[in-house]
Amino acid sequence: MSRFDLVIFDYDGVIADSELLNNRVLAELLTEAGLATTVDEAIATYMGRRWLDCVPLIEERLGQPCPDFLHAEWTRRCHQEAHARLEAVDGVAAFVEGLHLSRCVASSSPPAWIEMGLDRFGLRHAFGDSIYSAAVHVTRGKPHPDLFLHAADAMGAAANRTLVIEDTVTGVTAGVAAGMTVIGLCAGGHIRPGHADRLAAAGAHHVVESYAEVAPLFSS
């Protein structure tokens, strides 16, 4: 019998293999705006954070206010590319379909982005309305624990009976701060050398490279 009542999935990099897409587009836009940025720099600086929390980081580096058009254009380009080529993280569909526990999504991304991907992957029915976004549901985003605590409360689960699957240091930090068990998943195309070590250093209780390694952890 599982010692968990709820599984919280992050979205980008955990359900959707979207981190490279998101950060490549962001790096291109920042460079166009006068802040030369590589994909790896975007991943290291902005990945896992909601847009509201990226803005001060951008402005600090840019030395001026963030251009008004940037967020809307980032959203437009990401959606345009996603409709053509976004794929799910390998193994997530089978894992979710075989999961016999309550589950939800808790992500820094806005609901429209999450819902678009879930529809594309045929997973919308598996989560229903159990989608929680730091862009709309909490005042403080990751790495604060607020979103995970909000999601667990909404789902009627205790923090110590909740499992979080995350792919970023920001998300792992949030899950640990919430008092939940956190799996650091290194299965997306954005994973770089040393990422597993960074997730472990952030407090991930387990670090895995695929969904095949997750199921045995439910009773560990």
C-alpha cells in the first residue's frame, strides 16, 4: 500500500518536454531586446519560475524596465511552436494512466499553457480541473511552498502524505519547504550535466532519470 494519498506533478519538464522550447524562445527574445542570452543561461536563470518572478531578474540584467511586449510575444511564440512540435515527457502518459492515487498539476505556468498540453497529450481527463497555477492561485511562486500547499489543501491531502514530482531546483526547493516527499525527475530534453546533483543538493529525496524508476518509490 502506498504511503501517499496525492501525487503533485509539475508541468514543464515533468509532463510536457517543454523546457527547451520555452527557454530557447525566451533566450531569443531577450537577445532581441538587447540582453544577449543563451539557452543554457535562460535555463539556469529563469527555469521553474513564473513570469512575475522572472521580470526583476531580467530587469537587473538588462539595466532597464522589461519591455512591455516581451511576455505576450513569449507566450505567442511558445504556443505557436508547441502546436507544431510539443511532446510529452517519455513515459508520463503510461505512468499517469496507471496511477491509482489522486493527482493534480501544480505549475508556475499559466493554466492555458498547461491545458493546451494536456489536451495535446490526451491527458486532460486524467487531471480534470485539478490544475493549480502560481500565476493565478498564490501570491508567492516557487521556490516558496505556497503553490504545493494550496494544491494539497484543495485536494484534501496532508503534506506528509503528498508526493511531488519536479524537474527544477526551484520546484524541488518548494516541495521540500512544503514538507512533502520530492522526486527530482531528470527525463526531459533540457537536462544538462550536473542537474541531478543540483536537484539532490536542493533536497530531493529521490533523483531519477525516467518514470520507470518512480513507481517503486511509492512504498519506499
